[in-house]
Amino acid sequence: MKKNLLCLAVLAAATANVAMANDFDDRWYLSGSAGINVQDNARQTSNSGEIGLGIGRFFAPEWSIDAGVYSTNPNFENAQNLNFSQWGGSLDLRRHFREDGKNWWPYLKAGIGIQRSEEEFNAFPNTNSPGQRKDNNLAADFGAGIQATYDYVDMRLEAGLRTSLDDQSRVARLEDRFTDGYVKASILIPLGAKAEAATVPAPAPAPAPVASCESQDDDGDGVNNCVDKCPGSQAGQAIGPDGCAVPLTIDLKGVNFDFDQATLRPDAMTILGEAIDILKKYPQLKVEVAGHTDSVGTDAYNQGLSERRAKTVYDYLTSNGIDAARLNGPTGYGESRPLDTNDSADGRAKNRRTELNVQN
């Protein structure tokens, strides 16, 4: 090739700070191009304009393929009356070098196709001069460029070399190939609506672990659900190992009465003071105030005596700050609930007593 070949000068396309999605636009697009064709000097033709049309698409984020046609009509430098035209078709593969965050990127191109040359030549002294030659030849195309994408169109600026394996030229008989350079700008118009980016469904939440009954205590009574036979226990109740409430008596041992008496002894007041402290510490407790006797005397008399003894303790509690709403009774049980035998003085003394029976 006798002419200096075109240097591959790639000019930067206009850019915008548009972030690129992870997917890619795979719609078919139409392309139109216009540029300068730099003729191989061996033909002695002048540089001329070149136009082209094509269709293509991306089949991966980094790869696109295009099929197109082009045409140029240069003039002979020394024989202006002779015509020369060339046009062709090419299948081009482009490798795109995208970067996240940019709406423009460089690429390389390689293509192969057919180029047709229609050449007039001076056939003197033949009377049919000028002569005409029309040939189709294999052509290879290599180039580089920059592509920019916008809302509705893409733009390309590209430079390259196209070599035609033409060994039948009548104006350059010693040549068997011609290499032309080109610089062109293209506009790409997508066909159809852009597909929405596929959304990846959020993973289903892992099922909540099923807690075993051994780790659950719905009524908060300290007994797990596996063995709790009374799941509706109320706060403040005394709970047994099976989760059920158990009777509870606040021990008033020592609050005993002299024979046939219902008055508190000084030592009994000390014991009741301790019981009052317990009731104040646990304000949710409700208690029954119960009185008892030994078996000496008639049943009727002992019943009345137990009631008077319960009333004595009841009045003492209320006079020392215990709300009467927390007290059931006073209730007398006479001699019906002995703690000990009534056959001895010690046993009968234990049976002459009062109790505070927890009700919740």
C-alpha cells in the first residue's frame, strides 16, 4: 500500500453520569452511519464520503453483532471523466469494554464480508473505451471505537481499516488487495420497548423455630407447659410441681390462746407482726382468718369461741394496715380441725390457735 494508512484516532463521545444496570439491553436496533472513506493510494482515487445502514443487537453485556451495507463513490485523481464506485456488506462482531457507572465505553471490532468494485478504465485504442469491470471480492474489516448510550438512542464513533482481496483491478494491475481506511459516526435506534429488568424474588423467610413445650411457660408460674396441668394459674398463687395451686397457710404458730380465752397474749402480737410484714411484702395475697379450739366443751360453745378468736386476729390485722378486702372471714372452725391430739395438755394448747390460709 503506497499511501500512508489512516491512524486510528478515536475521539471521545459525549458522556453523562448515568449508571449502567447489571443487565443489558438486548433489543434489535437499526443503525445509520456517515463518515470519510480514505482510499488506498494504489487506485489513484480521491477520498470520499461513505454512508451505511445496518441492524444488530447485543447478545451479552460485552458482545454485539451487526450486519450492514455501505457505499462510497470516489473519483479518479487523474481521470475525472471515469467513474469508480464500491459498496459492500459485512458481518461485524464487537467486544465492548463496559464499566459500571459510565454510559460510554470503548470497543474493538472485527468483520468479514463482500465488497463490490465497479470500475471504469481507459481502454484506448479500443472503440468501446472506457471499459468497465465489476467484481465481488472477500473483504476483512478491523476497527475500534467508542459507544455511548442515552435514553432513546446509542452513538458510535469508529475508525478502522477494510481490506478487499481484489486482484482484477484494471487501474492498478500489479495489486492483489486494497486497504481503505475510514472514520464514521453511527446512530443506533432500538426497536420496540425496553424489557423491564428481571427482579429477583426475595428469599422466603426461614420458618420460625418451633419452641418445645419444655421451654415455654404461658402462665408464668415457673412450671413448663409440658407438665403444667393447670395452665391458667393466677399471679400470686402458691404453685405445686404440677402447675396447680396448692393451699398455703401463713404459719401463726405461737398465736395460741389461754384456755377459754379470745384475747391476744403479748407473745402472740410479736408473731402477728411478722405475719403483717409478709402480707405487706406480698400485696397480692388474700387470706382467710380462721380460728380453732380444742375439744374441751360443747361443740356449740367451741364454735363460738373459735369465731371470737378469729375476730380478734382479724381486728388486729386491719388495725395494723392490712386492707379488709384482702381478708376472708373471720371464720371459726371450732374443734373440727385439730393439729394434734386433744388427749394431752400440749396437744390441746396447739389446737387453740388461729391461721391465715392463703386463698390465691
